[in-house]
Amino acid sequence: MEMLRPGQLVRSKAGRDRGRHYLVIKVIGPREVLLSDGRKRSLSRLKKKNVAHLQPYLRYAEIEELIGSQKLTDSQVIKYLCELAPQEEEV
């Protein structure tokens, strides 16, 4: 599996949060990452998830600089998710 990177859009494939979209905030190791959605999982309460339970998208938000300077906010995470996540159409 390809390595995830901070700012990448992912969707949970397993667990109670199945189907939810997140942004990768930090890569802990080859098998675990910390995620945020800005709402239920804010930056102060990151979600730790196994990468085997994630569906990665080839969509990125350039947040590495904001993370490094600790200027990333939950509202910015929500904005990036709205821009990057695929919108479900009504039938």
C-alpha cells in the first residue's frame, strides 16, 4: 500500500466511523495515522486509525506548513474536507 501523507483525504472503511471522510494530520508509522474531520474529531482530539481500514484518495490539502507552525484550525480542516470530499448526489 502506498504511504499516506499529511493533508491527504481518506475515507474510513471499517469501524463505527465507516464512510466518514478525514484529513490525515500526522503519519505515526507505516501502519497508523492521526486523522481529523474538524467536527467530531477535532485537532485537539485526533483519531488514531490503522491504514488498512482507510480508503485513500489522490486529493490533497497543502497543510504541512500550517501543521508545522501550529496554525491549522478546525474550521480550516472543515473547509478543506468540503472542497476535497466527493459530494453525494441526491436521487
